[in-house]
Amino acid sequence: MFKKKKGLILSLTVASSILLATGCSSSTSGSDSGKGKDGDLPAVGATIYKFDDNFMSYVRRAMDTAAKGKVNLMLNDSQNDQSKQIEQVDTLIAKGAKSLAINLVDPKAAQTIIDKAKPKSIPVIFFNKEPDASVLKGYDKAYYVGTTSSESGVLQGELIAKAWEANKDKYDKNKDGKIQYVLLKGEPGHPDAEARTKFAISTVKEKGIDVEELAMDTGMWDATKATEKMDAWLAKYNDKIEFVIANNDGMALGAIASLEKAGYFTGDKFMPVVGVDAIPEALEMIEKGKMVGSVLNDAKNQGKATIDLAANAAKSKDVLDGTEWKLDDSKAVRVPYIIVTKDNIQVGRDAYK
Ligand code: GAL
Ligand code: CA
């Protein structure tokens, strides 16, 4: 199931590269005037840091759905290349984008994007990778749509602590009362990766549970990289590992693939694994008992909020006009996270419908 999905995402990436190569990156049809063909829809220029990212593929789908009949969405795959993304922004502006929705490759590149948009007074809605607050402050037409990164870490920590307390007999293999864990972090410097690592562990400790880190690796949000890491960790630590903490579901699924190869999840051989995102492939694993739980990262609402704000901005309206979203002090819309286990799995299903 997961493999199939990846194949699909890969072929979409190829298709979009072809579109890019022919100069048409629009997911509806763009024109140089910046107007859509159906009823003069305002043009919104958008970039996703890479289409081949499990979670972002769902955000992208939500953006496409929300854009239908509302804006002419010109959506680009930045292929994990910041300089490519900057060129795409130049092209989008040249094509007449009335607002920009940007999922940065490198969170530190926000100022470079603003420097291109600000002289032309083009509003910028950053999403998913949060820029520094000071950068957003420097341009009155810059906003952020995402989450409160620390919240996902705290919830992940609560999920780990609860599962540990309920299953200590089974999970604490060496009976020392401590969790010997390995951690797959995600992209270094990414606010979500940093905050999840910090707050997941601090929350577990605050609950009075001792921990010992056996190993940590970036894994770069990527399933294949996570499988390779987990293979190596199992070879090195084997039975010493008592918990796998993955900062997203893509990496949790990759770790599970490795664990399955090593004979886990059959008979008595078990390993608790947690993730973040609650994407459908992870919900399946939770259902099967191969994953303890995840933390819902609401792709649908983040995609929708991004388009709602970008559409209003493109029409020179107040970004919140006619929407249910709220901005906090740092001009950010923050969609809440929710713990998802087998008990409330429907919450995850509904969010990814
Ligand atoms: C996170 C998400 C990850 C990955 C990342 C990309 O919010 O949990 O799975 O998609 O964003 O920036
Ligand atoms: Ca232990």
C-alpha cells in the first residue's frame, strides 16, 4: 500500500517536472496575464518544497481542492532545491501572480522571497516551514499557516509516556525502568524536527520516566532513509532498543519496514513505534497494532487555510475575510494537533478524507 503510494507520488513528480520543463507549472491553466480561463480567477503562485514528501502530498491535494473555482493556482515542485524555488518565484511573479503561497525548502530563505515580493507589494503566505518571526514582522503582507511545532512534541511525549506506563512489563526489556530509545529526527533546522525532538523527550521526563538515547539520526522525513537507519541500529543494538520515536509517519513507516524484516510484529516480538502526521498509511499500521499511535498534523485544514489566505490576499482583501481562521500575534494561523491511537482512529480518517 505504502509502496504503491510512493510510486504514484514519484510519477506525479516526473509529470510535474515535464510540465515545468515546458514552462507550464500551473495545476489549473495559467496565462501571462495572471488570470484564469474560468471567470477571471486571480492567480496564486505556489511552491511545495518537494512533491515527493508523504505529508506534503496531502497538503497539496487539499490546496488543489480548495483552489477549485476560486483561484488559478500555479503550483510548483521545488524538488528540495532552494535555488530552484527562487527561480520559480521569479517566474510566478513574471506570470502575474497576485499572491504567493510558499512552502520553503530552507526555512532560512524566507527573507530572500520577501525581497522579491515586497517591491511589487505581492503578499506572501508561507506554510508548513515556519520562518523566523522577525522576518514575518518585516513585511506587513507576510503571513504563516502551519501549527505550533512544540505542541506536536508535547503530544508525542504524552503518547509515549502513556503507552510506556500501560505496557512497562512488556516494553522495558532490560527491566531498568528506563526507556532505551532510538530517534528519527527529520530535517535538521526545521522547526518541527527541532521542537518534536526537544519536547517529546522533555515531556516523557516530566512524567517521571527516565530515558536513555541509544541513537539519533536525521532521517530527513524520508521512509527509505529511515529503513536504512533502522537496519543499522538493529544490527548494532538489537534487543537493547525499547522504543522507536519517529518525528513523522513517513520515517515511522520506514522503521516498521525494517522491523518487519527482522521478524518484529509476529509472535511475541514487538517494538513500540510512534510517529507524527497520522497519514492514512500510518493509520493502517495503528489499526494493525504495528504502530502505537501518531499525532494528527491536519493536512486538510492547513492546505485549505493556505488557499483561503492566499485567495483573499490576491484579491486585496483582508486575509481572514469570510474565513473561520484566526491570526496570532506573529501573523500566523496555527492548526491544532491531536493524539491519534486505535481508540480515536476516526479522527485521523476524517482529517484525511
Ligand atoms: C512536517 C511533517 C513532515 C514533513 C515536513 C515537511 O510538518 O510532519 O512529515 O512533511 O513537515 O516540511
Ligand atoms: Ca529499559
